[in-house]
Amino acid sequence: MNTASDLLARPFGTLPELLAAYAQTRPEHPALVLNDQTLSFAQLHARVQQVAGALQRDGVQAGQAVAICAATSLAYVCTFLGAVQAGVTVAPLPPTATPEQLQMLSANAGAVRVFVDAQTQACWDGTALPCVLLDEPAWSQWLQGAPQPQPVQRQPHEPFNIIYSSGTTGLPKGIVQPCGMRWVQLQRSTATPDAVTLLPLPMYSNFTLTYLFGAMGQGGTVVLMDKFDAGRYLALAVQHRATNSVLVPVQFRRIMDHPDFERTDLSLLRRRFSAGAPFVAELKAEVLRRWPGEVIDFYGMTEGGGRTELHAHLHPDKLHTVGRVSAGNDIRLIDEDGRELSLTEMGEIVGHSATMMSGYHGLPEATHAAEWFDASGKRFIRTGDVGRFDADGFLILMDRRKDMLISGGLNVYPSDLEEVLRQHPQVRDVAVVGVPSARWGETPVAFVVPVPGHTDTEDRLCAWANERLGKAQRLACVQFIDTLPRSEVGKVLKRQLREQLQRAVP
């Protein structure tokens, strides 16, 4: 039998193979924990085998796709991995989408069945797509009598999963991540066999899956949360002696704002990873001050390509950046015409690495638009983000190209304005969006979440900011808001803010 170390040293392999090895070498070690349920590596391997056998029994063929639309559960993880073992592509769908969107997404993925829970089952009423319930006792009944699965040889180019963003309007694009991409991510995981990783993010997030598979693939324990709650997070960290955690920036804020934070012993939880949304310098600094340990912020895309990493605890003077280019990654900057720029010039970020999507499912034109090739024909993925490198090789991220304003013929980056506003002591959170202007073409508007008990007015705050901004950057107005709309992974939904402004115009 191959050991896990042998498998991890190979150019290509699969997570189910690793689970089989751990089932032999550390059968009783906890692999997954959720609430009062625990699966050891032996139990997890057995369940994954059952799922693969049940899929094959039901006629689901290697190369076909299934969808999963449900909250986090152990059955969710087992079903995902069982499908991988059977050679089936998985499309984890966001339960936050509308029933109409979900059905369009499953059709785009070519799903032959969908796995649901009681909360999402109604979204699929009236569809011809066969549904399997992940809740007990239905899931165990579906697994009952499943035969031993027939072996399926996976290839690096085959699709592992199709990831859809939650989106706010329209149909999100399906990002096809090949098996080889997931294997490289797993190999590069910094988790260890003795690590306990606390993972409070939804299962349909690529960020979640990357760290889930990486931690399990290295033989460690993953503690899941079916719904994030800061108080519950703190209790779980202590209960399970968590050593690692994966968080989006807004969760750092909510945890440190919780009344139990200061009196909770988090001395073991010294490795925190962040990605998925902008991690502003002020918040990074507060985390370093109040929650000692390693803070590693990653910048990259679900589509793959280039990645940077900022080890904030080692570079406290670089918190305004997203770090240096990760090993094995190649990042370039290009202008609007696709011409390569020097790294110190402002341009669109494009990246190449061993972890790159195959493309957008069923959308060849969109795939082509997302690619850039250098003079040698090397393929890069376009991020749509604008940035530049400083003299030390740290990437300074500006904004998405679509969020950039052109005011009076000049480029205005909302992040610059947001940085100024965050310096005001009565600003807790802020987002700047552009609105049409007859005079300037576009003009910026700031949505501000003020600190509790604030005394400033919207007009005074606007005037304060404009005194510190360039002429083309000046705000049209400031609007107070109770909370900024965010996605499940903490990204500010600026489209919703623009729509809010449009609705306010008579």
C-alpha cells in the first residue's frame, strides 16, 4: 500500500486515494467535525466509498455532473468526495440564489441529479432533475446496499468541479477547475497532520474547498460550522484546540467585536488565513495588535492564475499591499490594449501558475476574453483588477476595472477614496461607487457605516473628505448606512449600492 507521503510526492493523485491511505495509517484520527458529529478517517473513507458505489448503482457515469445545493453538513462533504471518486464532476450551488437561478445553473453544469437538504428542497419542486436528500434518515437510506465502487482512473485535465459565484443579477459563469489544479493546491497546503483547522465558511465557496481539501489531504482535522456565529466560533476554537483558521475579513471584525473575544484563550490558534475579499490595512493592524500570531492574506481568483501572499506579521509596514508573488506563480501587468507594462506601472493584473481553470463552462467566448497570452504564447488569466508593484515587489491593489470611475477624463479609484474616509474616527466601514454625472461623466458617492454614537453629519463628513481629496476625486455626497451589503465571503456588493442610488432618483 502506498503511504500518504508517497502519494503526495506524485505529480498527480486524488484526495480519495489519500483518504484510503489515512484510513489504514490513522483510522481513528478525527477527519471532520461538525457540531456533535465526528468522522474519523476510517469512517470518512467508508462513507466516500458508499457514495461512489451508490452513484454508480444509480447509473451516474464518470464524466457526468451532479449538483449539491445545501447547507454545510458531513453528508455534503462525503457526497462531494464520493462523486470525485466515481469520476463525476461536482457543481456546488449557492443556496442563496433564487430557484430560477439554481435551475439555470444546474442546467449549465449538465447535472444529472442534485443533492439537497430540507431547506433547499423546495427550490427544486416541479423540476425533472432527480433529487437526493442529504438529511437523515433519507441520506443513509439512499446509501443502503450501495455496492463496492468500480475503480475510475482520474486524469489531470478532467473537470473536478464547477464553481459558480453567488452573483446579484444575471447568470454567474461556471468556473471549471480541473483535477490537476485541485491536486496542486492540496500538495501546497501548509496544514500538518496535527493541525486542527476551524473552517466557518459555506461549502460552495472555492476558498472553503481549497482549505478543506488541503487540510484533510495532509491528514489533519477540519472543524466545520454550518453557520457562522462569532460567539460559537470562539467556543469551538477552545473546545477543539484549533491551531489554524480560514476567515474572510468581515469575520475577523465580528470575532474581535464579540464581548467574549478578550476573555477567550486563543493562544493555540496562531495561524489565520484570509482571502476572498479585500482585507484593509487598518483591520490587519488591529488583528496583529489584538490577536497575536500569523496572519497570511492571499490574493487570487477562483479562476486561478497568479497568486500573491502577504505574511502580515512579518511585514507590518506592508499592510496596504496584498504581498509578494507566491512561489511558482507569474504575474504581469498589461494596459487596456493588452500590451505588457513594467511592474511599477499601473495596469491590469494577469497571472499564470499550475493552478488555472480550464475555462468557463459552455462559454468559449467568455473564456477567451478571460485569457491573455504573452509573446511566447504562455497563457495567463486576466483578473480584471488594477494594481502595481512597489520597489520591494509587493503588489498594491487598486480596484476592479469595472469599479474604476472616469471623472473629468481622469481615472478615479474608489479604494483611494475609501482609504481617506477610513482615517476619520467616526467611520467604521465604507464603500465608494460611481454614479453618472452630466458635468464629470461619473462622480463618486460614499456609503458610510458610522461608529455607534457618532456625532458628525453626512455633509460634514463629505466636506472633511473633500478637503483631503484631489479635485477629480471629490465626493458628490456621503450617505450613512447601517451595514454594507456583502456576499457570503464578505465582498461588498457594489452593484446593490449603485442600484440603491438609481432607485432614489425620481
